[in-house]
Amino acid sequence: MTRFTSADLEAARGRLVPDVVADGLRVLFCGINPGLMTAATGHHFARPGNRFWPVLHLSGFTPRLLKPSEQGELLSYGLGITNVVARASARADELSAEEYREGGRLLSLKVARLRPRWLAVVGVTAYRAAFDDRRAQVGPQEATIGDTRVWVLPNPSGLNAHWTAQTMAEEFGRLRAAAEA
């Protein structure tokens, strides 16, 4: 694994990370915004403590545990990754309410263009801020974007102690079952 200094990570602040997307995906996963490790590597959910990749595998979305550097393989499973806000930061609390709202607007346009079956936003707080839905809870949402259904998943960050990898995998698994139905 490449080692990054704090200067390397700080240099990644504000950097954009390319989406992993294609038309007509089964599920388009949507992170809050790239962290500095993601921006430094160009690989989504790259911080070692982030549980996205293990939970994706535990829930049955992937047949094996993928590394962040293997993110391109997601497309072969009908999966993709984007973010609500494109700008990298050390913490999501560095984002402004306006960035969330604009991110939600741009995400809606992206989803309308790509037409995934499901948009899965990882982080209920980010979903609430981006789509001005203060009552949203983890799970399927009534709101749609065109024909795309929306599911809010727990944030896989290691800082989210309310959810274990197992309970997250159960929620991701509920989405997987819905996406396969």
C-alpha cells in the first residue's frame, strides 16, 4: 500500500475524484464527498477504516472483497459510485449547506441521465441536506428521481459507531434484494 504523508493528504484537499458510472446500473452508490485519502488515490472509499468495501461484499453485492483500487470491477456487477459533493475534504462537516443543496441538484441531473434502477445514498444526514428531506430515515424513500428509486444507507465511515459492519451489511442486503427483484 502506498504511504501518504500529511502533506500529500493536504494537497488532495478540494481535488475531484472521477465517478465509476455507466448507463442503466442496478445500483449507483453515492458517498457524501471524497475524503482526502480517496482524493490522493483516486479510489472511492479508500481510507482503511472505511467499511464500504467489506460491507458491499458481506451483503452479497460482490462475490469477493474488492480493494478500492479495483473499483472499476463494480461496473461488471451493475454497480457504480459517485458523490453528493465532488470536492474532497478531511471531514464531511467542512461542507456547507449550499454545497449539499447544489450537490443534490447535480446528482439529480446525473441520475436522470444515467437512469440507474436505484440510487443508494450512504449517509442519512447527507441525503437530508442534499434533498431537503429532514424526516428521511435509513431505508427506501418515497421520493424518486425519474424512474430511479432511492434508498438511504448508513454511512460506512469508521466514525459511524451506531452501525456495525454486520448491521450495515443487513441493510445493504435489503437493498440488494430489492435491486434483484
